[in-house]
Amino acid sequence: MLVGPEKIKHPVILSNVLAVIVMISLTLWTVKTGEFRDPSGGWDTVHAQTNRWWTWLYGITSILGSVSSGILNHADFTRFARRQGVQTSGTLFGLFVPGTIIPLLGIVTASMNTDASGQPIWNPVDLLMDRLARDYTFLTRAACFFCAAGLITSQLAQNVLGNAYAAGMGLAGLFPKYVNIKRGCIIAAMLSWAFQPWQFYYLSSMYLDILSDFSVFLMPLTGIMISDFFLVRRQRIQLTHLYTRDTSGSYYFTYGVNWRALFVWLACVAPAIPGMIDNLQIKDRTEVTVAVLYYRGFCIFGFVQSLVVYWGIMRCFPPKGLGEQDEVDVYGTFASEEAIDLGITPFNKEFEVEGERLRGSFDDLELEDLVEDEKEKSEKEELKDVDLEDGEDQGLLKERFGARVI
């Protein structure tokens, strides 16, 4: 957490490599020494009570819930990409390939391992403990040690990327004067103890429920963000307006709050709350309610609803600045060709960002032509009155600094 996100690349690559080696090794180890059993026998009976299509949809909701935080914070990491387009291939490979292979390895591993009661072992930590209980030899202890080390590094990398950095960037955006990314990570780590997340991993069914709960709150946010950028603003934003509290800014809205987004989020989340509560109590019921079915498909329902409703609200109550963009690429965000295609004056690489002056309102926005002019002015002020020593060339000094020589 004390390392910036721009420097985490190589530790994460090492962690991913170790995690893949550990997972494949565990699967091969259990296939060689275990006995196959149907892992579905350990599921709660609720999965057999519902239509298989709703169960399939519930699985999608659980998966999307597990990555919903990453979806929302995707731009926080892709902004460090060195060139346009690499984030697309990285996302496709990093999400869909492991998202297909890793669950398959988990199913095979759980199918070959059962506890004393005949239930499949889904938790890798419980699996290692079971191996030690059955065969406490030197080779088994060594294998469990290296597997545990790989799992720990993987869990640390996942927590830092998905939880610490996400919270740190969010808190830094809310309170930039007091909190930076590192401080935000530390605050999130301290607050996480109050939620006792380790309680979620005792049962596979509880784990799925918790993952699905994330999608209830985060998928509507995703729909709102996509609707705002692609449908409402049509990918045209004013970057200079993002960094000011001026009331004339495009993103000031109403006293600094976009009530439209807040209203849509609450309106989309509220219908899923009863189903979420009922789903946690479903073990005592013989039938699944409509509210539970709606909740289990909320990854699709909530996303589509928020996307459409937000677009409609913004059409009825449009804020100022819709469809507008900066006339000049102030921050060097776009390549020259991209800026020209967007109708923006390209950023001049001879200029430095330090040469800009933001003075409270957009009418006061001034871009200095050359940073060297500023440096020369400051040198003139510092050397306005210069006493020359004997032998110094007055003409040379005047030529260099334009100073009034005494």
C-alpha cells in the first residue's frame, strides 16, 4: 500500500505467476491422490429449487459482483497505460482467460477432495489443512508451505489492487486537501477490520451471496457512468472543469452535487434490497420469491435500468455544459491526430504544464506562450539592480539579463 499504483506492475506480475503455478499444482496433486465425488452434492438445496436459467443468471451476477469494483475503478489503472489500446487486450486476457480457467480448476479440485462428512472442500486453505492432517510428512509440509506462500502473495496483490488502491483513489478524490492515495489505503485497511471479511469464506454459498450483494450497489453506478460518458455527453468532456470548484463549471451541478445520479442510483438499488434480504434467509423457505429472482438477475436488470433512467433524467433536466469540450488540449491528454479529430487544438510539446495559470474562473484561464518567458522575467526581477565588480563586462550583463547597471 505504501507503493504507488504506477510502480506495482512487476510485483503483481510475480504474484500472478506464483498463483497460477500454485493452482495448477494443487489441481494436479489432488487429481493424483484424491477420489472423484460430485461437488454439487455439497450445495445448498436452494440451488435445486429454482429454474436452472435463474441459477445460471445468479452465477453471472456473482461473477460480475466480484469484479464490479474493478469495473468502476478500471480507468484509475488504465490511465497509466503508455499507449492507447493496450488496456483493451490486457482486460480481455486478464479477465476472461483466468475467469474461465481458474473456476474450472476449482471445480476439478473440489471434486477430488472431500472432508470427513463427505462435503467437497472449496477453500484452498482448508484443502491444505486436510492434506496435512492426512499425510504429515516432510514433502507434504514443504508442498503446503510453498502453496500457502503463493496463495498469500496472490491475496495480498488482489487486496491491494481491488480494495486498497480503489478506496485510496476514491478518498483522495473526495478529500484531496487532506488525503492522498497512500493515506486512503491506510484508512481503508483500518476500516476493513470492522467488517470482518474473513467471515464470508466459511461456506461457498455465503461467499456467492456476498459477491452478489456487491453488484446490487455497484452495477447501477456502472450504468450511470457509462450512460453519462457515452450517451449523455457523447465522449465530450471539459477536462479543465474537472479541477475547479467554480460555480460556472460543467460539473458543479447543484451546490457541487449531481442529484440526478444520486436519485437514479437510489431508485435502482431500492427494488433489489428485499430480494437481497430474502436470499440470505432462503434456507428456511421452500419456494423462491419473485423478489429473490429479481435480485439474482440484478447484474443485468440494475445495469440496464440505471443506464436508461439516467439518460432520461438528463434529457429532462439537462445540466449546463453538455456536449462541450476544451478548445485547447491543456494537459497533453491526446495525441496530435486524436486532438485534431476531436476538434481540439493539439498540445504543444515545447510548452510545459507549469506554464498554465488557473485563476479561479474560466474567464481568467491564461496559457503562457513560453515557459522561458516566465523564467526570464523572474531573472530580471532578481537582477534588477546589480553592482558590478571591477573588470566585469557591463555590456555582456545587459545583453544577458537586461538589468539596469549601476
